Amino acid sequence: MKSTMTIAISFMLLFVPVLGSWAAEPDLKAVLRTVDEMSNFEATDFSATYTIVSDKPGEETSVFTIRMFRRDRTDQFLLLFLEPEIQKGQGYLQLEDNLWFYDPESRKFSHSSLKENLEDSETKNSDFRRSSLAEDYEVESYSEETLGKYAVYVVNLVANNDEVPYPRMKLWIHKDQPLVLKVEDYSLSDRLMRTAYYPKYMKVEDRFIPSRMLFVDELKEGEKTQVTIKDASVASLPDSVFTKAYLERVNR
């Protein structure tokens, strides 16, 4: 009997480290929700000026300046081009499930998509909306690694809908302060399409937004786009800003 009991206890002890590792596993879905919460402005409006510099081998550098207005609680945003002069007054407006592009020259709206690139840059229209990682993706796998001097979770995601620009993503998330430092975007066949870097963040009220971003096209060597942000504000915006009439009026 004593021998049987000793064997049973020894067998149970073998599972203690395993059970301990299970208990220590992070809730990655919760981490994604925190990432979203850290950069979204549900209680206030948000606006900022974005400078977008696009480099392509053999071409002149393209520079765009846009003013962005966001109302995350209703998932609305408006992008208004300030520069270059030839595109001044153009804009994108997200209304419910529709994204509209306005051309002041023709005075017409045309339907666009969050999946499309902003002009000829490596940014997507979706890069300017509120973060919705926890809504749009499921965690497929993860590992714990380092990126430079930072301890990170490397999280592989798969989309749960076909509205997102990329069906698969790999994120490097800072473990101590859940902010995304790097993203790899993949096609359904696991082909690397784009890499994004977020080396610098700025605090706005109690939220954090990337103040500098770099997007690299992995299919076209040498093509990249850098985005910087300034003049961030959480001041309330008139409801009229998020209307087609506003884009038409601001161009008169």
C-alpha cells in the first residue's frame, strides 16, 4: 500500500509544472482587447494631422498632408487632404459600412473600400480607423520573444470575416505595456504582403497612438511609406463633420 501511494504521489507531482505553465498562459484575446482600448477614443472625439511620405525607386518622393477626424464610438472617420495643392479638398468619409471618396473637382462621391491603399502609398484606408483587432481576428498561436530590447508576445492571427484588408497577421506586442511594435500582413496563402513598424508612440489623454509609422511593401522592393502625426486633439467635433455635406461645404 505504501509503495502504491508513493507511486501515485510521484505521478501527480509530474503534472505540477505542466499545470503551472497552463495557469501562466496569457489570455491573448484579452491582450488584443487591451491593445484596442489603449488606442481608441470611445469617450471623446479625436483629430490629428498626418504627414505621409511615400518612396518608390525611380520616382519622386510623394508627400501628402491630411487632417483626420475620428469618432470611434460610432466607427466614423473623415480624411481631408490639405496638401499637395492639386489634391486639396479631396476626402474619405466612413459612414456605417460605407467608405466614400469625394473629388471636389467633379463634385462627386464614389464608393471606396477600407482594403484599398490611400492614394499610391503603402498605407491602407483601414490604417486610419479605430483599432478592432479583438473583433476581427482570432488568435491562432503565439510565442514569447524579444524585439530589440523589449519583451514581446508574437501573436499569429487569422481573420474571422472578409472585411479586413489582410486575412492573416503576425503582431509583436510589448508585454509590459500592450502596444503593437511591429506587424506582418499576410495573404490567405501565407505570403508576406506588408510589414509595418511602430517605433514611437505619443500619449493623448489616457490613450496611446503611434506618432511615427513605417509601412514596407514586401512585394515591391524599395517601396515604403512613413507616416508622422502631430496636432493631436480630443476636442469635441460637430456632428456635421461626419457628413457628405461637410466635405462639399469645406471645398467652397
